Amino acid sequence: MLHIQEETARCLLCHDAPCGDSVARAIRALRFDNLWTAVEIFNQLTEEELSHSQQACIHYDKPIRISELKTSLCSASESLSASGKDPLPSLEINFCNMVCENPFFLASSAICTNYDMVARAFDAGWAGVYYKTICKQDIREVSPRFDAVRKEGTPFIGFRNMEQLSENPYQMDFDILRRLKVNYPTKRVIASIMGQTEEEWIELAQMAEAAGCDAVELNFSCPQMRLTGLGSDIGQNPELVLFYTSYVKNSVSIPVIPKMTPNVMSMTAPALSCFYGGASGISAINTIKSITMSHEAEVSNKKTISGYSGKAVKPIALRMIYEMTGHPLLQKAGVEKHMDISGIGGIETWRDALEFIQLGCRNVQVCTAVMQYGYRIIDDLILGLQHYMQSRGITELKKLVGEELKNIVLPSGLDRDTMVFPKINREKCIGCGRCYVSCMDGGHQAIQFSDDRKPYIIGQKCVGCHLCRLVCPTGAIGTAKRMPKPKK
């Protein structure tokens, strides 16, 4: 049986795909974990259409095996909860007292630097934008600006970015935001700003309000500013966070949303400063300070510290989100004073977004995934989340907000008296021995690899670490029931 994820990962996600709109859309749905839509499309296509699409594939290696994808998908989808024919639930949600048609916003970055870009994103279905940070400085960028961290031929898992703020004159950017709000009144337009002084912060915020922006985001987090005292230099200092948040909050009537830096040991202290400064919400996280050593990404033979984003940072972002949403005072603020959280960091699929929402976010921002795949990913973000809600019988997105907080505990609170043994599916196992190698050299030598090229679990040695399950390339290792630990 064809490995669906492996095969769809090979797809180049072409623009104006030669394989045809329907097949391209179905494969993109699979790529972004929207199984429901893929099944619906594939069921409408004949074998002749699939064969023709496969012949038209322009992959540089070998064509995507489209017909086999449908066969494997039909088998995999048997366990999928049927969505039924009922209307899909609305994704409307209230964020910082703004009613948003869905929780998906463009993050302040290179993906939203002019009117036409944002308009195309709005037309595609994005609910709002945190426009690229506006400032009064002379922004001079470097070349090249980007680098990527890859693994075993996969699309990049980490992205290094040296881009700073908007290069447009600030008056031009505010005119762009004004026109966006006039032409897209139901979309949420948020101005991200950065000042050098108290007066600049206030002036830019007031200009955002005058332009009709729905809210203003305070960039306390950019890690690669060429001047000191800006960006993450502020976000690392709770006192400055408090001061600048208070200054802006007292100068405008629209929501004020500080953007936090992850380049701190804990985000709780600056988040509390946001609370005491009267913030309406918090955006977190921005990129993580990093260094990549690629020769191709050097700037005149030099390397530097810059921001790191993409799928690899998601666990770090979720940890920092939890530190805020799980903090008693900040949790109370979220309930009583509507200081909401906008989650950022490695969101590519609806399931990624769901994880942020389940930890308390009412809004999520996407950047790196759009840079890789384009605005079109909004289709599967929306449909995937809607189908998931329908499969659980949930009609309002707000019911998912924070539902997993109760399941997060300190390491000291974990169950250490039971374990789960790995369970090998002999039909799926191809005898590669990856589990054996990893267990022998990185585990507890609890797997025996016999002459028939089949692994066997040695129960007396297995500690239930599940390294074997993680390295298995075919998904042949699952889990058994949780049970009391065997006595030594």
C-alpha cells in the first residue's frame, strides 16, 4: 500500500498544475492534513482522469502516483469520522473584542508588505492581517536574507530570516491600511508598529487609529534590528514592556497587542507587564535568535545572529503560550479582562493551529508556511478545522479554546507507575531493522532482529520509551494498552 504522507510530500505543489485543478487540490488537501476534502474530491474522479493527471505530472524525478494515492486513501479513510451532509460549523470567534470570521491571520512579515498582497490574501479567505511592522527609521536590508534548515530531502523544517521592518515610507503604509479597511470592511486590519521613543510609539499608534485600523500590534520582539534599544531589546525588559504598552494604551482607543520575544528564559514576566500596562492581547512568539552556517546564505562572506521560524519552533512556541495561558493571573485576565492570546510559531496545518487554540489562543498567525506554499493554504486551514469540529459535534470554535490546559502538568505530576508497550504490526513491517538499530544504540536493547527480518519485543527489557515507534518508516509500530509496570 502506498504511503500517503510520503507520496504527497513529493508533490511540488505546482502553480497552475498540469495534473489539473481537481487532482492538484486533492493532493494539496492531503499535504495539509485535510483528509476529508481529499476523499470528497478523489471520489468524484474516474480512473481515466487519474491516469491522465499522472501522465501530465511534471515532477523532476518520477510522476506522483495519483491512482495509487486514491486506492490508499480509500483504505485509510475507512476509519475517518463521516462529516455528513450538515453545514460545516462557523469558525467565527471574538478576539480582543473584534469579531473575526475565522482565527487565521497573516503574521507581520514579508508576506504582507503592500496593498495587492493583502487584498489577494483577503480574497483567498484569510480573516485578517498584522501588517508588516511600520516605523520611521531608514530600513536597509541585506542580501541574501533567508536560509533554511532541511532534513533528508524534506521541505525545510526551519527558516532563518534576516528581514527587518517595512521599507515603505510610513505615510504610504498607513494609506495602504486605510484603503484595505475601506475595501474590506469585514476583515481585520492590524497595524504592527515600532518606535524609538515614547513620542514615536504614540504617534504611530495614533496614525494607525486614524487610518481605521482595528488594532495596533507593538513589535517588542524583532531579533535582528541593526540599532540597539529596538525590537527584542524591549521585549526582554519587562519594565520597558510596561512603559511602552502603557504609553500606547493611554493614547488610543483601539485594542493594543504587544508582540512578545521568545528570546527570554520565561515569557511570564513580560506578559505580566503587558497585563499591568493595559494590553488587550498578546502576540507570541516571534522568531528565535539563531545562527545558520550555510555558505550560500552568507552576506559578503559574513554570518550573523538572526530569527529562526518554521515547523521546528512550534514546540517552543506552545511551551511559551502555556506559560502565559496557564499562569493564574494571566488566565484570570483572559477570562475577566479579555486579554487574549494570538499564537504564532510553526503553524502549517489546521492541526497545528488547533494545538495553539487548545492551549488558550483565540487567534493564530501564519508566516513561514505562506512563504513556502502561498496564501492558498487557507483553504485547508479552514476546511480541516471545520471538519474536525463537525466530527466532534462542536458548533462554536470558542469551545476548543483552552480545552487542553487541564492536561498539562509538571514532570513531577506524571504517572510513573504504569507503562505502554510498543506493538508491532507484522503486515506493515517490511523488515528494515530501523527499530532494532535505534533500540540497540539509543535505547534499552529490547528488540530482537531475527533471521526472517522481523523484530520482536523483549518484554523483560522494554521500558516503553517508544523510540522504536518514532523511527519506524512505515508506521508498523503502534501502542498496546497502558498497564502497571512489571516488577523487577
